[in-house]
Amino acid sequence: MSLTKLVLPFAVLLFLISACQPDTGIEKVSLTQIKSQLKLLAVNFNEAKVSVSDSDKKVVSVRSLNSDGSLKVISSKDWCSGFYAGSLWMASELTGDLRLQNLAREFTLPLEKEKFNGDSHDMGFKMMCSFGQGYRIMHDSAYRDILIQSAKTLTTRFNEKIGAIRSWDHNKDKWQFPVIIDNMMNLELLFWASKQTGDQLYYNIAVKHAETTLSNHFRADNSSFHVVDYDTITGTVIKKNTHQGFSDASAWSRGQAWGLYGYSMCYRETGIVSFLYQAEKIADFIMNHPNLPADKIPYWDFDAPATPSRPRDVSAAAITASALYELARFVPQKKDFYIQSADQILRSLNNSYSSKPGENKGFLLGHSTGSFPHNSEIDVPINYADYYYLEALLRQSNFKKLNQ
């Protein structure tokens, strides 16, 4: 979810739809199809919104498809509520389409009330992906104020004794103070707020959370647990789980991608070498894993049983690709490997996992897996897969531009 400035002149946009670089995978990306799909998604949202029950009239965005193929719509409090808005912002940047930009505003503004929602650790996902992308592109001061308040609210979930931001508030009978690897993704909002305000508190909390996660979330092989539970009195670790994975000892694919992205971003923001080393270790674990398929699109868990029906997780692949482009900036000796790996992932997504025109209600990619153990969102399009796919395309285009 990096908000590093991306300038795409017309020549670069032409490059994105040309076939002049057949080894990159980007030649099959159709900007026209991206535009039409995302606009179709907005049309289908408006239709779905009309049909929801009175109790659900506060829906503000799209998330996935239901088991019957209908569009899954969500309220602002859902952790996924900012991804479609963010996709619209990035697609408007890629294409120069003002209609997409107007839609981005339309789907961003209803999230404003979340800036005071202290019951959620997913402030970065919701607000940085929507208002953050909007502010990067539009420099709207109102967006800036909303983001700063969002960061301030997120700090209220930090526990000094533990040295981390609390994740879930649910299942209090199961966890005292759960911290999930996904939470690394929300730190970017704090780093951004520190730079914007000059307040070191945001920076310090983000760094401490990353350090605590580094100490306790990773196994000897550099794979990550999903959840680490802490004692609120002593600050010590109580137990470690992989809630959305095959088993507590397994490597849940999206969790590994969150860690790779999170530590690459944290190194960018801090220059702390241990964060860079961890990102490199996670990248090596993912890309060299014997159970990673040849097309580089992982199964939902690296340790899931090898059955014919074992689903992939396109969202994990898209997050990984975006993170690898980021990491390539910081490791010159591995730059080619990271870029080539990310290029291969995008090539696979473009060639084998993207929606046909008019398919999947307008989502760009299919075949993601939300939570297999809970029979939730299995082998369906999901909005965060589209988001990180578009971000990966933007980052790929920057690398190609710099090396022309």
C-alpha cells in the first residue's frame, strides 16, 4: 500500500498496453478492460445496494462474491472497505480516466467516520488505501486531516507493556491480547502521520510494533505464525496460532505476504537494517518454497494437503508481487531476482487468473481465498487482490521506465 509518488507520463501509459516487452507480463494488461471492469463493479454495487435489507443500508463498498454469485457488499467498518476506493484511485492514475477519479471520491468519502473507530486495528487498510491514495494524487487537505485523526485513533490500541498494537477485540475467551501478522500493514499510516505532523510518537509506536512482531512471530525457517497472544499483565507470549491457516505450525500464504510487504515498507520508512533482513528472509522463504507452484501463484497455505481441489490464493500472489518490487529497490544484489519473480507473478495473473470482460461482477482477478478453515470466500474474487495487483502494475511500470 505504498504511497510513494508515482509519475506516469503518456509514454509510460502507452508502454503498459504495448507488446514491446514480451518477457514482463505487462503486455497483456488492457487499460481499457481495467476501466470497464471497475466501472461495471460500481454499477453492480449500486444495484446490490438497492436490494439489501433495511438493516444493511449503510453499505459503502464491494468486497467479494457470495456463494450464489451475487455481489458481497460491506459497511465502512469492514476491514476491506477501503480497497475498492484505492483501486479506483490507482486505476484513474494509470488511465487518466476522470470518471474513475470521480468514482474514487464517491467510494472514499463514506469512510470518513472510521477515523474515530477505535475498535479496529485495520485503520491503515481502510483509510490509507482510500484517503491515503486520494491524498497522494489530489493533495486534498481535508483528506490529510482525516488521515491524521485516523492515525491518532490507531495509537489508542497500542499497549506499552507488550510493545504492540492490539489486533482483534473478538474471541476474548480465546486470546488476551492478539497480534496478527496482518497488522504490519497498518503501520504505514503511522509512519505517514509522523512525517506529516512531526510527532515522533507515531513513528515510535510503529517501530516498536514491528520489533515486537519480529521477535515473536517468526519461526526458524522465517515463516510466520498468524496470531501471537500476549499476557496483558506481564507482556509475555502466551501462545501462537495460525487462525486462517491449515494448522498452527503451517505457513498461511497470505500471512507470509503480509510479512514480506510489511517489513519491506518498514525498512523504507526507517532504514532499520533488521527490517530489511527480515524482508529478504521472507522473500527467500516464499519464492524458494518447494510447494510454490511453477506459475508462482501459491496455494492458500504452503503446507495444505496436496488434493486436486486445493485452492490457490491470488491475493497472496498480488501482495507478494507488489512487495517484491518495493524490496528490489533496497537490495541491489538481489534486484534482478526480485523483479523477475514479481514479473512472473504478474504474467501469471494476467494470463491465467484475470477476469474476462464482464466477468466476476467487475472484479479484476479471480481465484483468491479469504479464510479456508472458516469456509469463507474460497476461490472467488476479493477486492484486496485487485488493489495490490494494481499497485504492483504501477510499481512494475516505474521499474521499466527507469531502465529504459
